[in-house]
Amino acid sequence: MNKYFFLSLIFLLNFFSASAHEFKDPGQEEVDDIDIGLITVYPRFNEVYTVYGHTAIRVKQASQQVDMVFNYGTFDFNKPNFIFLFLRGHTDYFLSASSFQAFEHAYMSEGAVVEEQILRLSELAKKELFDFLLNTLEPQNREYRYNFLFDNCTTRPRDLIERYAYDLQYAQDIAYERNSSTEGKTFRQLIHECTDNFPWMTFGIDLIIGKGADSIIDLRQQMFLPLYLMNGLNEASVLDDSLGRLPLVLASQTIIPASMQEVEVDAGWLKSSPMRLGIILLIHSLVFVVCGLVWKKKFRFFFSLLFLEAALAGCILAFISLASEHPCVSPNLNLLWLHPIHFIAVVGYFQKKTNRLVLWFHSTNLVLLCLILVSWSILPQELNPASAPYILCLCLGSAYFIKNNYKNTVKKGI
């Protein structure tokens, strides 16, 4: 009897075990095999917008033969008034998706270095993140107002990772490990790390961004750049209720390795750097001043052209600083030496009789420019060193104008 009892018991156990396997929740297996990865494309120098690198999210689900890459860095350059909207800070980027194979092929053809970090997320969080990305792909949801420092193609994946790493399994937000090598940095310094090979780009950005870009930022704010996000996640951890602190990154892999071919930077950018051009312009200004003093010439055309260029550049700078929604563009101390008021000087060079307004402008301009140069090291905003020769050119222009016109203007009381 005992023999038949044990045989029956074994039969029942096998039956219920098989039944449990057969009637397993069909959605559970689909959830369990989702992998979420952060893809980082290293900076490269073929386009202006590639010098910072790029970030994307990879979703892989083997059971459904899904391998997709979601990209928040897509924009339409052919959109009407794109340049004007960009200057205003009204550029809309949107989420796009492609197969991983197409993504890999595109960056491989460009010689980019691409790495992936597999993230430690709960199974439920992976599914919810995937669903969120699919829903955001809908035409009515995919666009967002681009912000270079605070809302871009790298900060969006960072925010999603932080959002979905915090669920029922993990008791608190992601903890980022402090790194002494990145402490004490500013937005401007991080941008310089990406643009140092392109002095004209660095010079232009330094003219546009103002005092706000020189504030010290924390590790999370530094993650507006792809490499800083990648390195930050490598040191980040989450707290599991039962296992304690665990690394956020489960594994890392190189998708496209570095090419053995050395990347060459366009030497033309370096040969015509803003510093070199500024020094050449300063030498020409000195030559015209010396020749003018010797030959009693005013060289109106040269100096009027100098102030005209400063006035036109000042118009663009004033527009961006006052009318743009871009971050950290106002206040901007570059407006103290590049501004539309230089048009007064341009008009003054073509007047037969110099009036007091023009003379007052040059006197004030000379004092202001000298103060900028003297207090350069203690200014609350970091000015690009290449600005110095251009400021000196304007100093010479104002000083030479005062030398030629002060006595006649004061005597005649014009």
C-alpha cells in the first residue's frame, strides 16, 4: 500500500509541476528577457554637432526579436527659419527610433567609437521604460524644446534612467559617486574640453554664453555631455532592499572600437585662429595710427570699418542675449565691448564736423575698454583670451579719434 501511495504522490507532484509550467503567465517571459542599455558615441570632428558626442537608449528583447535604438537627438535642419529659431532658443528636437543594425552601420561608416552599458533595472521598470519610449514615439508626443545645457539628447536618457531605477525593488534614487577629477568645473570648461581643437568654435561660444556658464556645477549637471553621463553611471549605484548597494551598470561592452587610423583635424581652422587674426588686425591698427600721426592722416575708412564690424557683431550678440531663451546667455560681459552703440562711431567718421556725442562715445568707450583689460583676471565672467587683441584695436580706434578731434570739437563747442 505504501508503494502505491508514493507512486500516486509522485504522479500528482509531476502533474501539478507540469501544469504550473504550462499555465505560466505568458507575459512574464516577455518581460524577463528585456535588456536596457545606454549607448554612448564618443566625440568626433566631422561636424559641429558631433564634437560633443551622442547618447541613445538601446532596448533588446530576444523573445520578440526586438533590437531598437531610441535617439533624442534628431532635428529637421530643413524646417523653415531653422537658424533664426535656433538663435531664439526655439529649436524643437524629437525622439526617433531605428534598428540597432542600422544605427551600428551608420556610426561604423563614420569611424565613431561606440560603447554600451547594460543597466540594472527591475523587470517591471524595463517594460515600463520600453512602453514609455514607444508611446513617446507617437507624432503628438515625440517633440520637445531643445536646451543645450539642461534638456538635450543626453539629459533625457539620464532622466529616464533615474526615473525607472526608482521603483518597488530599489528603495531610493541613484547615488552618484563623487569624483575629485570632475569637481569644481563649470559649463564653459566642459564645453572647452570638446571644442579645443576648433578655436573659432570656442571663440564664438565664449562670446555667446555669459556669466552663468562660469558657475561651478555638480556631477549631475555635468551629465549634459555624453562622456560625463557614461562615466557617472559607471560609478553610480542603487540600493536593493535585500542585497544592499549594487552597481547601476551590470556590464559594459564596446560596440565599435577605436579605429587604428589617426583622426586629422582640419589645419585650416588652426592657421586662421581668432587669436592670430586678432594680432594681425592689431598690428594693422598700430601701423595706421603711427602713419596717421606722421602723415597727419585720419584713415577714416579703416577705422569706420573696424567699428562697423564691432557694431554688427554686437547686434547679433545683443539679440541672443536679450531675445533668446538659450541658457546662460544673459548677463553677458562681452556686450561691454561688442554692442550696437558702435554705430555712433561709424556715423561719426563720415560727418564733416565732429559733434560732442561722438566724442563723448569715444571717451566713454576708451575708459570702459581699458577697465575691461585692467580687471580681466577678476571679472565674474571668463572672457576668451582671443578677445584681447580685438579690444585693443577698438581702444586704439577711440584714442586716435579723440586725438584728432578733441581740440577742434571743444574749441568750437560743437
